[in-house]
Amino acid sequence: MNAVFSFSLPPLPYPEFPLRPHRNGQWYKSVWNPRSRKSEQHYFGLWRDDPKGERALSDPIFGWLARREAIKSGVDNVRVGPIAVGITLAELMGRFLAHKLSKARSGELSPATLGDYFREVEAFVKFMKPNTAPGGLRPEHFTAYMRRLTDERKLGRHSRKRVRAYITAFLNFGAKNGWYVMPGTGADWIAPATDPDSIRQAKARAGIKDCSDRILTGKEIDKLLVRSTPNFRAMILLGINCGLGPADIGRLRWNMLDLERRRLRFPRPKTGVMRLGSLWKCTREALNRVRELKHSRQALECAGDSAFVFLTRNGLPFYRETEIHADVEIDGKKTRKVMGVKVHKPILCTFGRMVRELKLEGVSFYRLRHTFKTLGKNARDREVLDLMMGHKDTSTGKVYDHEQIGWRRVGRVARIVYRHLWPKIKPSANSQPAKNVKDVVAADAEAA
């Protein structure tokens, strides 16, 4: 990876010099545009190649003196023309990833998304060649890369849509900074449709079985609970009880749980919504069993209630985001730089193995979350269900809504989900009562 451009600004050639150095590496001047009625920045080349600003000031075509009248009247249309010269995809990648790294360090970007940016932008630059000028890309380049995503990497619709968003943000970053004009991407560089009907239609054409409407039954969850260890038994119950995903479960801490009052308060990192949950009795019993494990006791002794609920045998959380560093040489000096982010998700791997052993077709850990949302609709309380799922309502009407949702409504949704999974069946005279999830958990714990 190329060195990140230095942000130390050069001094002005003389005090009355009309241009100023920009942090993007160019000479610029901010001028009021009477047509758009706003101030616009106009760029005049890199100060790295023109430290005294002579070319930026006096160039007969792109200089400030030659374009001054047109800029002030708001009819200048070449203010980004010279910027396409000199910058390459490799240099742009270095600046863009440094920008995203600073966003991640300040908490505005998740490390997992940062890792995706590192991986996808580096793959795009390698495919297009590092010395290629971004402004010189043509629609046929983007068509070839989209075919590579489809034919060689065999990415699905959601993955292709995500990769396209990363690459478009990468190129927009340089265009918005005035380094080049945004290249035309063509008709093939469009986001594929990801609505359920389009995905269902694509699977039907390819002859693939569609499991998008798959939800779990109470009997299938009982099978998973019997097969599970104490850790995964509590994870599965949290997934179906509160709609938590694997990343949420890996980040869960004991101070977010109130087992005596049957409450869960979890700030979802993705949306910032304070999620609420009402814990079933079997979920609380499974969590108390986890609290008695050796690693959990040691973590609670060290960190108190701020310790993670679920830990591996090595005492590590079940969801980790680790930065990948490497020693690179910049200007003759060895520097340790971030080269990517590795996300550890052992919950998905273990759960997938359990599902294959039990031969449950079309089931993933996220199916627990889908099942909770589907069955929770029967409560006919959309505001509470969105709150429990962690969904964020950005509509205008939400700005005027200051309703306080009580725990009674949250508990009602949780009870309805439970009763749809394990309904009460009146036993007949000659039949034995069916075992529910509490009996399964208790019997398995006693046998263990």
C-alpha cells in the first residue's frame, strides 16, 4: 500500500499570495458563485509539484489569473480539469483508506466495515492496475469488473450491491475533493435488486430452493437446545427470545441483563437504538447456568458486571474485530501500518455445524431473528417490535413522537412469541403432557 499523503501544509510564497494550500494537496481559492448562490472551492494543481505556486497562479489555461473573471461570474467549467493529471488509483487508495481509518478510530465507522473497505478497494485497484488514473476509467472497465464479481467471485445480489457501494464511495471521495472528474460508470454498474421477490425469482430461474420464508418451529428449537452446550443453549434462546444476532450476542455484557426483573437493555451498535427484551424463564435459567461456568466466573471476578456474557475456552469473546498490521517502508523508514481487519464469528461456524448434523435445511442463526420478528407481528404492536429488533425509524413522523414504551408491552410481545412456538396443549386422559422447552433444558442440565 502506498504511503498516505502528508497533511503538513506549505507556507505561502509571499503574504499577498491569492491562493491557499488545501489539505488535499492542492492550491485552491474559495469564491462566491452568484449563480448557485454559495461559496465554491476551485483548485489549481498540486502544491507538491508547484511549491511556489507559479504555475497555479500564472498558467495560461488553468491558472488563477487566466480563470479569475470566469470564476467570479460563475461560468468557469474547468476548475477540476488539471486535477486528473498526476494522481493514480494507488495514491487515491492510500488517502481514502487513511480517511476511513480515522473514521473508525473516532467511532464513526465499525471495524468490520473498515475491513470490507480495505479488502474490496485493494481488489478493485489491483484489477484496474495501481498506476491507472481514476479520471481515465471508462464504462467498459466497470462492466468488466461487474462481470468478475458475478462470474469469477460468484457473489450474490446482496454482496454485489455492497461491493458496488464501497467502490463508488472510493471514487466519489476523490471526485468530491476535486482531484478528478467522476468517471462515467455505464449502464452495467448498477445495484442489483435485493427485494424478496427479485431474489425469489432469481433462485427459481437457477433451480435453487428458496428458503427466504423459513422460520423455525418449537420442535426444531428443542432439537437445537438438546444438541447445544450451555453457552449455545443460552445463545439460541436469546436469539429467539429477544431477536439478537450473532454479533449482538458476542458483544453482550452482564450489566445489560437484569435476570431478577427479567429485563434486557442492549444498545445496538449498528443503529444506536436501545433495544429492550423480556426474558423467558428458560432463558434466565440458561443464563444462570452460563454464569456458573469456569471462564464466566473468572471474568466476573476480574471485570465485574462489565464482563462479556459468552466467552470461548481461551477466555475470548465470541465476536472480535482484530486489526491486521504489517511493517512497510515509507520514505526509507519502516512503519507499522494497518492493512485490514479480521472479524471472528465462531458462533456462525458452530451453529452451522449443529444445523448440518441435525439436518435442518435452510436454517442459519439469523433464522432465529427472522422467526422472532415473524411471530412477534401477532402482537400487533409495531413500535415495540421495532424497538426489540433494534430497527430505527427515520420517518418525519418519528420526530414528533415522544411515546414512552413500557415494559408491560415488551413482555406481551415476548409471551406471544413463546406461545406460538410452544402452545399449551390440554392433555387427554390417556396421553402424557408434551414437554416444553423448560423441561428439555432442565432435563439436559440434570443429565449433564
